[in-house]
Amino acid sequence: MWTKHHKKRKFGRLTLPVITVAFLSYFGYHSVHGEFGLRGMEEFERQRVERQARVDVLVRQRQILEKEVALMSDGSLERDMLDEKARSYLNMSRADEIVIFH
């Protein structure tokens, strides 16, 4: 009967631990520094806060514009509002008027 005898190698015992350490190191590094890692999530949260602030500003501007449009197109057209907008957009006034911008 034939039997195979393997000579024990020094590096054979280290193969599996080295592969395991390399595997864990790779995924550990990318879980912190990768695009979807911890630092990536911090960047994502920073962008979300910036964009939410911008959206809030735009919503406020839109509400102001909607109120102005409602005043001009409601059927109860206010002459003062129409006069103010026309003068503002055309950048004109009468000779006897004083214009104060605020």
C-alpha cells in the first residue's frame, strides 16, 4: 500500500492566516475610507444639510413670489402692487418722486 507523506512546510501554516488578515484589512479599510464608508457618509450628511438649507431658502422665495402673484392676478388687482412692480422692473420714476430702496 502506498501512502503519501507531505513534508511540513513553514509557510503552509501561515497561508490561511495571511489570506484572512489581507481580506479583513481590505474590507476594514474600505468600510472607513471608501465611497460608502464612514467618511463617505459624513460627506453625504454634510451635502444633505447644505442642500436642505438651500431648499428652505428657495421655498421661502417661492412663497413670497406666490403671494405677490396672488395679489396681482386675483381679480382684486391692487394698483399699488402693480405700480411698484412696474417701476422696479422698468427702473423708472417720475421727476417729482423720491425712490428709497431697502
